[in-house]
Amino acid sequence: MRTIGIVFMVFAVVGIGLDATSHKHYSKCELSNDTTTSIKGVAIFIIILSHISGNLGIRFFTPLGGIGVALFLFLSGYGLSESYTKNQLSFYWRKRFIAIYPAYLLANIIAWILYGVSDVKTILLGLIFVRPAIPYGWYFQYLLLWYAIFWIAKFILGEKRAWIILIIGAVISFCLFPEIMAEQSVSFITGVFVSIKKNLMFKSITEKKKVLIACALISIGILFLGIKQIEIVRSAPQIIFNGVQLMIKLPIAIGIIFLLLSSYINKKIKFRMFYLFGMISYELYLLHGMCINYIESTSITCVMFSLFLSIIFAWLFKSINNHFGKIMRTLLLESHRV
């Protein structure tokens, strides 16, 4: 419990300081851009908590990492579907490149220097996402794969039949990919589905039902977490174990989303801090691994310093990314508009 207290304390202290300088009004009770930013803040919080706990030999919080990734992938699928509804596939890859690559490249340059990487082949593979130098870089490989599957589905089959390719992609991911990816095989397409059905799923559901649905989904995830501990399940074929892992991560992730969408819960809990850190969630994901991997003791001071370092560099990265993003949008988007 000390670990979760440390992580929350650092996030809260920095969040309060940032909150004092920020007065942006944001919506909490619908799946708007501001709400999804808050969800990203929750996702990066539990991912960092999981990774720090793992480094300290505490396994209790291990499932939180996968739940956080499920939230990120869900939001990626949701956001991509929303963007497609408005813009179709216009400048599809250029927009993805601008959003992801500048910060990814800078983080890898830091990692190459930090880890003493000088092999040209390794650097080239890192540049094209094959061998990222940053810790937990598998996520970017998997995210890009889903970007490609989504583009192929929409480009070849169009909106109505795109689900054929999306489902095939999910099945292949579940059956053939490593466990860490297989357990996320339907997270992205769930986000796409919710984007299409959002009016039915959210606006027509009462606040009380949102809480009940959230509790039911989280309970399902906890139930499967218990099932996972059974020896026969742990020794079962990998595909069965992947299914159990999936049923832990995704239901809890969707349950968290329903909680954040409930105005009843939002009256009880302030999510402003998560909104602020959701703004730098991508940069935090890129950097936190390099920082926490240098924790050599379980002292509170060491852990807090690592977290503060991650947050400070993440905000710096955010500023740099925004600057280069503006330049790249001008070069790659504005100059090509008719």
C-alpha cells in the first residue's frame, strides 16, 4: 500500500500545483475530448503504479498495467473512429505520424544515449518501431498494427464491411500474438464499436445504471482475476489463459470508463488531477520506464524523485512535441489542402 500512496501523493502534489494555474472547464459526463483526457490520466496513473510496484517486487498491482493499456487502446479505437466519421481517411497517416513520431523519436534518442546504444542496425530498427529502445515499447508496435488494420479495413471494404477485417485482426492477435498483446486483442475494436453506438450506450443510460454497469463489469474482471489464480487455469493452453487475461483487463477498463461518465461519481470524486496528467499521458508513457528503471532502493525519496523526474520531463516533451507538431502540420497538412 505504500507504493500506491507514493504514486498518488506525487501525482496529487504536482496536480494541485498545475491546477492552480489552469481554469479550463471540462465535461465529465459524456465521452468528450476532455473526458477521454481524464480517462488517459487514470490509465497512465495505474500503468505507472503497476510498473513501479513490479520494480519493487510487489506483484499485487500487476494487472493494473494491462488495464491501463486496455484504456489507451480503447480510446485510440474510439478516437480513430470519431475522426473517420468527420474526415474519412483524409491525411490519415500524416496525422498519425504528427501525433506519435516526434516525441517517440526524441524519447528513443535519449534512450540510445542513456543505454549506450551505438549499433546502426539497432538504431534503424528503433526508428521504424521494430526495436524501440524505450521500456515498454511493444505498445507502439501494437498500436501501429491496429492503425494499419483500421486503415486497410476502411480503405478496402468501406465503413459497413470494415468489421470483417477488424474482427479477423482481433482473432489473429488473440490466437497468434504474445500474451501481452493477445489479452488486448479486442480493446481497440471495442473503442471503435462504442464510437458507432455511443448514443445508444451512453446518452440513453441513466446515471444510476452507469454506476451499476461499472460495478458489474469491474466485478467480472475481479472474478476472472480469481479464476486466474486456479492452478488448472495457469497450466491450461496459452489461448485459454489469454482469454482469462482478456476478461480481467477489458471489463475493468470499461467499468472505469462508466464510472468516469457518471455524474453521481463525479460529484463525490474530483478527477481534475487525472485530466491534467491525461494531457501528458503519451509523454509520461514514453519516459516513465527510463526513470523508474533507475530506482535502486525502495526508499520513498528515491521513488518520489523518479516520479517527479518523469512528470517534469513529460511536460517538457509536451512543449517540444507541440512546437514540432505545429511545424509538421504546416508542412504536411496545410500546404497540401486544396
